[in-house]
Amino acid sequence: MLVKYPKDLKLPLVSSHRLSQNSNLLRTDMASGRARQRKRFQSVPTTMGATWKLNKYQAQILEGFVTHGVNDAVNWFLMPVRTPEGVIEHEVRFIQSPLESCTYNGGFWNYSANIEIKKRQIVSEEATANRLLEPNTIEQFVNGVENALSTYQEI
């Protein structure tokens, strides 16, 4: 069972929030000048830059969590991550420890780190199809295609 991100700790700042999915394309240039592309893997990790601006109590929680909770930033843990679908809990780990870059400025402790998201949650295939077919539902679309095929007349 994975450790959860501390509830009393703020999520990383949104202003610096960036999700970068590793490339999953394999592209082969052909002699004809065209190219073939295909998917390399079923799932690739996503990285996220994270920064925290914390008071001294929150900084103590973060440092304790990194050191003791996730074994000096080695282990995977569960953390809410902001995505286009909202804030969703993901399995993540630190690529670099936030304790490696800590500064104190204006009464706040500032930390930054890169975080690896094992498998980022993406909108489901069914929800995508529903959004692409709007204002019709999938059922209405299928019925329309069936109706068109059954009433089609060859000339």
C-alpha cells in the first residue's frame, strides 16, 4: 500500500504547473519521403514541475514526508494532481528530491522538484466519443447509421 501525500500540505503551486508526457511515437522515414508512425508503449510516464511556498510548519511536514514517508524521495506515493478533468489522485514519485533546492525568502520556505506520474488519468474513450458526437449520443449515432444503411438504395 502506498503512502498518501499529507493532507495538511498544500499541493504544488498552480502557476508553475506543467505536465509533460514522454514521447510515445516511433517514426520511421521511408525512402518514398513518407513516414510510418506507431505507438511504442501502452503507457508512458508524465513529468510535472512542482514548486512549494510554505510556512515553517508546512515546510516541516514536507521535509518529514520526503525523508521518512517516501524514504528520502525514493518510493512511489499517492498525490492529487491537477489535470484537465480536475484534481485526481495519481501514483507519483520524485525525480529529484525537493530538499535539494530549498530557499528561504520573505518568511517562506521555497522548494522545487520534478515529479514523475506513473500513468496520468486521461478522459475515457467513451467520454471522448460522446463529446465528439455531441449533440447526439452514441446510441443516436448508431441508430442513424443503421437507418441510413437500411434505407440506402443503389441507383
